[in-house]
Amino acid sequence: GGMEPGRKIKSLGILSQRFVKLFMKSDNQLVTLDDAAQSIMDAAPDDEAEDQPEKALKTKVRRLYDIANILSSINLIEKSPGNARKPSFRWLGPSFFSTLPTPFPP
């Protein structure tokens, strides 16, 4: 069975791909969760984002934090020292990703 349209964007797999893609597009390979959440919501708004944008943003940040913890545990990213209230993460590897134009389809 397929997913209903509103559910597709909320899939952790798709959210993870979009999060990693932001590192690939970043000049310094540094991404904050707030910026990532806003960027992902701007690129593909969902119903919740239109009804309650503040709540939707906070939910997206929490989900990205979960994804970031998993990516950190397998050494793909690391938490960057800095502002504790706006956590940011730095891309570590594998370095061959940085040579690909886009590692994931849009």
C-alpha cells in the first residue's frame, strides 16, 4: 500500500534524505536544526505547517534532532560546539559524498 499524500513528507526516510542533502548544499557543511527544519518546510509545506506553523516547526526540529543523533552515532555528522540553544551539526563523511552533485534525488 502507498502512503497518503500528506504522510509522504513526514516519513523519516524522506526527512533524513533532505537533512543530509542540506549538508551537501552547505558551503561549510555546517547545518543548524532550526535552519534545516525551516528549509525543509519551505521546500515542501504540509497541512500542519499551514495550520500551525510554530508547532510544525518545533515538531520538525525534534524529528531532525532524532535523525541527527542517529547520524552522529554512526559518525556521519558531529555536534558542533557553539550555541547550545541552536544546535548545529558538521558533516564528517564519508567524504566521497561531497564529490557527488546530489547524493539523493529531490
